[in-house]
Amino acid sequence: MKTEIEELLRKKEIKITANRILILELLLNTPHSLSIATIEKALPWADRATIFRTLKTFEKKALLHAVKDDDKPIKYAICSDACEVNYHKIHPHFHCDTCGNTFCLYDYDFRLPKLPDNYTADKYSLVINGICSNCQKHNI
Ligand SMILES: [Zn+2]
Ligand SMILES: [Zn+2]
């Protein structure tokens, strides 16, 4: 796993540090997006400023993206392989109303509907609310 992570950092031209490896490992091993506070809890020795800077660096290099669900604070998730610095593959997000986690639906394409004339879109996102597969299992 370590070498894979180092490989990924190298590919995205991010300098390898111990904290960056650990933060990336945590994000890769979590199936849903994470807030800074959650990352802080998982890596108690890393201070918040370091975590924040690392996430910003990863975001700039298209390694992760901010997930815009209705929750505050913002959560972050790993980008899909198709993402590059100037191109992010748009995918919907699924917010589970039971556990509160938000998942990236990378394989589900979604396109911006045709806009009225003279409207240009800068950003758009789709959040689907419901119950995730994990919570469904516990409900039965
Ligand atoms: Zn859930
Ligand atoms: Zn996502």
C-alpha cells in the first residue's frame, strides 16, 4: 500500500512526506468523504494546519475534491483516476440520511441540462439523498 501511495503522489507531482502518505492512505481506505475534523481524529498527532494545507495541496493537484453536500464543514474525497488539474470528471454524490456519510458515485455520469441562452455554468453538482447500502443492511 505504501509504495502505491508514494507512486500516486509522484504521479501527481506532490512532494512525499510522512503526513501526506498517512492522510492519503486514510482517504483511500475510507469509502466516503471525510471532514478535516474526522481526519484530525484519525491522525491525532498531525495538527489541523498541516492537515488543512495537505488537503489544499491535494485539491490543487486533482487528487481530491471538496464534496458539496448540505453538511458543514466541507468534506473531501479522492478524485477519480480521470481527474486532472484542469479537468474534473463530474460525478453525483450520495448522501446517506442515516449515517450522514457522503459517497462519490464515480461511475455514474451526469451531464448539465441545456441552459437557457446567455446562461453559463461555472460549477454544478448533484447530491442524491437516501440510505446507503451499509445502513440498509443494518435495517433488515
Ligand atoms: Zn449510511
Ligand atoms: Zn466525489
